[in-house]
Amino acid sequence: MRRTTAATAALLLATLTACGSSSEGSEKPAEPSTSPTSSPAKAYTYADCVELLEYDFQQGEPKDASRDPECSHLTRDQYTEAVGEVLAAHKDEIIEDAG
């Protein structure tokens, strides 16, 4: 009961932290690889980010994944929406654990 509530609080905190700090423009773009044997980078989607957040939540270790490859391509609003989607999917169990 307390574990889920703590996990939810940690996820919310991570989300708020990610939303409060802007990384746009602060990182320089990655240099293109000159190696002919390198494979192309996987193009992650919104669903991949939600899946990662869901996995972290299920493991009881929610964290700020906004810089992980699965989520880093999302805007701040899209990332916040992805976190909200995961929390909404678990709202009943979160409410039960809080009571």
C-alpha cells in the first residue's frame, strides 16, 4: 500500500522536476557518425516512452525518464502527458493504497 503511494509520489516529483528544467537548447546536437558500420538509431515513439514509464512504475522504481532515449524526443508537454497516462491507468490502485 505505501509502496505504490511512494512510487506515485516519486513519479510525480520526477515529472515536476523534468517539467521545471528546460533542456531545450542547452545540449549540443550529436555529431554524425563517420563509421560505415554503425547501425541507424532506433526511432522511438510516444508509445515507447509510455511503455518505459509503465515498466518503471510496475517495478516500483518510477523515475524521470525525460532524458532516456525512449522519451528524450518528446516535448515537455508530451512527456507530461505520457506520465499522466501511466498515472491515470493506475488511479484506482493509487486511491485504494492511499486510503
